Amino acid sequence: MGCTNCSDITKKYYRIERLPHIWCPGCGHGTLMNTVVRAIDKLGLNKDEVVVVSGIGCSSRAPGYLDFNTLHTTHGRALAFATGIKLANPKLHVIVIMGDGDSSAIGGNHLIHAARRNIDITTIVFNNNIYGMTGGQFSPTTPHGDFATTAPFGNIDKPFDLCNLAQGAGATFVGRGTAYHALLMQKLIEKGLQNKGFSFIEGLSLCPTYYGRKNKKGNALKMHEFLKDNCVDKRVVDKDPEKGKNKILIGEFYNNPKIEYTEGYQVIIDKFQKLGEM
Amino acid sequence: MSSKDGYKLVQGNEACVEGALAAGMRFYAGYPITPSTEIAEISAQKLPQVGGKFIQMEDELASMAAIIGGSLTGLKSMTATSGPGFSLMQENIGYAAIAEIPCVVVNVQRGGPSTGMPTSPSQGDVMQAKWGTHGDHPAVALTPNSVQETYEYTIKAFDIAEKYRTPVVLLMDETVGHMREKLKVKSSSEIEAVNRKKPTCKPEEYKAYRPDEDMIPPFAPFGNGYRYHVTGLTHDETGFPTNSNIISGELVQRLVDKIEKNIDDITYYEEYKMDDADIVIIAFGGVSRATKSAIDHMRENNIKVGMFRPITIWPFLDKQINQIADKAKEIYVAEMNLGQYFLEVDRVAGKKCPVKKINKISGELITPEEITYAVTGGRL
């Protein structure tokens, strides 16, 4: 199996023998995964120093396809595992890929605390607004009123704005791209990787199989068109707020470096190592 | 607190940290909970002094996850908690078992269920230490009964974790965690810490979960040039998930076998006045100290009674209990729960001799008098 006719970047960063991936036709996750890889390539990171961590769910299959140190953890706990990795060896570039449920339902507590600490982890959420792997139940980002197998009469929950949540909790770099706006997505991940601190990048994905079908959003192409027509860059809206009306904001939202957690801890080690009695 | 001759007067919880540091602990992630809190506090103070890392996580699930991350990156890692926190850690303890990540989990037990009695001793987590996480998996748990032993068996817990690539539970009770006793610490030359074995092959040939003949796969820390995949899913020798019924069965069997078939290597116990004992009291942790006192008293009154104290409480010491059952006329199991360890003793010994329970769940130690009363039927 595997790819016999694939690009250099695929050969370099993917575990070819693990391909093709198992995401549904039309799923946005493959595109988003590719933006992660291209950002790593653009920055020329040493493959041996990159760790990719995920939780559970569709998004969390991504690390298996990528040729780095990869860790597929328990549901919602990816950031907690990643925190241990980063603190134990701050030289590593730690990237966490999570889904919307993974990051903000079962893992919501870890998200806000990793952001609060400003630990140098680049977190990328593949947000498809639904629980795909378990078959289409609503998530904390499923829009109000939309349908899901566990919201057969329409979802009465209010959705999270994940970027606002992460920024409010203390993330020092925050941005949102989409599976349609792949170049923007790549650029945001590059910036996130360069930010010495907790970076949060939301990637709007699409799930034609469950969310799309249940909510009559059309096929994958139609759902991509929706992203194209309904997303507007923050810089445009900053100049003309009218253009942001009823649209989804994308782009770089926040970039304000502060003291990073592992560096802060190193200061303590430098100051107290061997000073105290053992 | 300390003196030049290597003796200190410390709490069990402090001895635990001393032992962990002596064993090479360099990463601690935890969440404070009574009566284990001092372990976090002292780790926070001491780890940076040896270049190690301490982090207070947002909860126990995160703590257990973080020490797996720390261990995967090559640092000897530990967390400590008490009853409810131990419950929260269970899913990721299972992860450590299937992904074969060495780590030490200290549980200074408190009364339960639920929030229970935070400041009172209990031995209510005996079964949770074995079956707390789901699925079949190996369980290793050690139960010290003194400050000195807490130090010694924390070191052993790390050694077992490293050697067998498995989570190891140090199952303390509040009595031991909070008592102050003399502790003799070892010099670094006296400690031969065990370290997980490393791969000798080239990175491209490395199969992260291919076991050697001893059933244990060599371990390459993340960041050392060996790129591989780790998952909590049932996986093949490459570390990638598999749906093969054959491979999944073999994996879990190997995880269990690598402990069960090496049980003699991790078996620790104490026998007290057992040579001619007709009556055997099985007790562990804080209760074993009261039991000794009761035995001394009964011996003075010519009752042939002795104690068997499992220190390795999991895996269960079938062989030793069997031998006891062959000779004893009566076995008592004294524990601060309603009979958790009793169930296992009865399983092995029950067909050979009567096995009886001595239990207390009031948040107080079982007293020597209560043990004597139970064994003699009130005659003494």
C-alpha cells in the first residue's frame, strides 16, 4: 500500500505506509493536517525534535500519519500529556491536534489551564462542529439550533467561540483558519510555532458525513463554498465592521508574547539548584 | 530535620519524596489532596534543587497524563494522591499499562467512598489498586508500614516501574504517611537505581513494542532520534493500532505475563513469629504494627500466633499464602476496609483452613486489643 506518486513533502513528513488515511471523503481534516506539515517544513524544524500529540476522535488520527514522535492519548487529555513532555524536555516542539469535543468538552479544563500557564505548546483544533467518530452527536461548537443524533429536535446548547475562550484563558497567540483558507491556516501555524508560549489555532473543518448531511449543508464542495463565502479576515473587519456582520471571523486575532512556562521554571532551577540541602 | 550521620526525623510522606529522589525521580506532576499533600509540597521544594521539574496540574487526570508525558520524554516520573484522586487517575493508569510507560503513583489512602474521611486512615483502595482501570492489565502495588520502609519501597517502586516498563502503585495509608520516625537515608553509592533499557538498534530498525526475550521492549525517549507512535489503542509491535484478534490477545497477555512470570523478582513480605504459628494474622500497612503488638501480647499468653505481612500486595502472593494455608489452623486478615484483601486470601487458603476477617472502617486504626479480642474470642 501507500503512495507511489507522492510529493517530496509527503515522502519527507508522512508515514507513507500508513496512507491512505481513513477520514471520510470530503472531510476537511486531511487539508488541515497538510497545513501543519507545510508549516513545519517552512520553518525547517528538526523532525526528531517535533512531537505531535492528539486525544481521541477523527482529528486525533492525524499523528499516526506523521513521521515524528507521535502520541495518541486518552480523550481530552492531549494537552496534559503534552504539558509533561514539554516541561520534561523544553527543547522539543510540541504540537497538539485536537477536535472540538476533545479540546473544549472533555478537555476544556486542560485547555484553559495550558493557556493560563502559557506553556510553549502549539495547539491546533480541527473543528468540524460535530462528534464524527462516534457518529454525529453534538459538540460544544455545534451551532445553536442545529441537528445532531443527540439533538434530534435541534441543539439548545450555546456554542463556544474557542478562540475567545483560549485568549481569555491566557493564550499568547490566537488565530482561526479553515480547511478552505489553507494558506492562511499554514501561516497561522507557522506563527504559532514561532511564538514562545501557548498558541491556539482553530481550523474550521467540515464533516459532510454527519454534520453536513444532518443539517442539509450539501456535499463537501458546498460546505467549502460556505466557508469561502462566510468567512472574513479580521483585518478587513477592523477597517470596516459592517463587513463582519453575520460572518465568521478568521485570521490572526492575538499575538502578545509573555513569559513562557518552562522558561519560568528554568529560572527557578538556575536559582535554586544545588543551593538547598538535599 | 537532618543530621550528618544520615539520619532524619521525618514523616512517611517526606520519606516517600526522599526515596523518589534517591531513585532518580526528576519529574512530578500532581494535584494536592489530603493526606498526600506533603508529597507534592516537598517535591515542589526539592525537585528544582536537583534540576528536576515539579508541576501542579489542574486535576488528577491531568497529573497522571503529565507524568506519562514526562516519562515518555525520559525522566523518572511520579505523582501522589489519595482516594478520590486515585479514582480520577485510573483511565490514564490503564494508558500507562498498555503503552508501557514506567511511572510511580503514590496513593496515601483515606476513608471512602467518595470524599469520605480526608484526614483518617483507611485501606479501602486495595481492590482499586488492582482493578481500578478497565480491562485486563498488570498491577503492581507495594505497601510500606513505616517511614523507613516508605523510603525503601519508593525506591523499589521506581526500580520495578523502570525494569518492567509499567506503572507501579505505592499504596500507603494515612497512618504511615503522617507518622514521624527515624529515617536512615542511603548515600548515592549505596543505591543502584534501575533504569529502563535503551534500544541498541538503529532508529530506522526500531520497533517500539517489539519485546526482547524478557517480554520487555527497549525504550527510546521522545526526542532521541527514534521516531515512533504511542497509543492507548491495542497496537502491534510498531506501536500502531491493530484490529487483529491474535495480536491484541498476545499484547495483553504479554503485559500481564511480564509481571506475573517475574513475580518472585518483585515479591516482598515480612514474617513475624511464624515458625511455629498455628494462627496466622495477615496484615499490611499501618495495621501490621498493631498486629505485631497483639501477637506479642498473645505469645506472652502462650498462643501460637504469627503474622504474614505482604509488602507486595499486588500481584497477589499466591505461593506464600498457599504455604501458610498448608500449615495454619486458622488465618485472620486484618485490614481497614470491609474485607478486600480477605477475598484473595480466602480464594487461595479458604479450602484448606478457615479464613476470618478483622475489619474496621471508622477512620481509626485497628487496635492491638481489637485484634487480640478477635483472635481469642475475648479470652484475653
